[in-house]
Amino acid sequence: MNIVPLNSQPGSSPASPAARLRRANAGDLPAINAIIEQAIATWLVSPRVLRLSLPLYRYTEIDLAHLDLVVAEGSEILGVSALESAADDHAVLLHGLYVHPQLQRRGVGRQLLRAAEDIARLQGRGMRVRSRPESIGFFESSGYQRLPQVDLGNDYPWLLWKSLADKDSSAA
């Protein structure tokens, strides 16, 4: 993965320095989990829910064996994407996409999303995303389509899909 300059969005602060994408390793886990904690702290949920759920979002060395984790870094780690390739035959699952809150809306997340899509594309599969409601616009602007919630009791309410290979065009 190459060094790619981050794009600034209209109305945001100046563009960040160039970010480099690479596979995460065990030494990155403390910085990755710090980014996740900072990103989750911005979610519109109660402090109690944040405190109780945070351990579920942290990555461990075991996750490195089962997920494709990619970090964006400058002088430090700026964000991370995690892809679960074993989701099913048609699609991989974007397990997580987290960017430091001060760098959100500056291209880091889109850069990490493209890296995850490249991994899925190489596998000949599409990608599913379980989004937070406030992130749906980000994914839709990247070509993702909402999937219907068929079983209101069991289906995730903000599930999106993007076909990344010709053979995936009919899968959902």
C-alpha cells in the first residue's frame, strides 16, 4: 500500500499530512484501541453504555489472526479498518472502521474503506457493512446500498452492501 495524501472536505480544517496504509501488527494494538476508544466516545449513547460496551470493540492479537486490519498512519496511527473475510461466499464484512475524532471528515476513513474494498475485490467478493445510523451517509456516498430489514427482531437495522466484482452483482 502506498503513501496517499489525505483529501480535505469543504468546511473542514486543512488537509492532514500524507498517510500511509499498511497491515496492522501486534505492536499497533495499543494505538488502535486508543483510536477506537476516542472514536466511540463521540457516539450518541450514554456514558454507561460506552463504558460497558468498549471492551467488545477492542482488538487483540487473536483478532489479528482472523481479521484483516489496516492502519492509516502519519507520525502515529490515525485510523483503522477491520475486515472479516469469512463472512460468507458472496461478501466480506467490514468489522470496524475507526478514525481519530480530530481527523474525521478529512479523507482518512475513505482511504481505509478503499483499502478494505481492495481486499474484498481481490477475493472476488462484495462487502457488507453494519453501520451506525450517523455513518449511513458516508457509506451511501461511497456506493453502498441499504439492505432491507426482513426480520425486525433479528436483522441488523443499518446493513449496507456494495458489489465489488461482476460475479457479486446478484448477491445480497
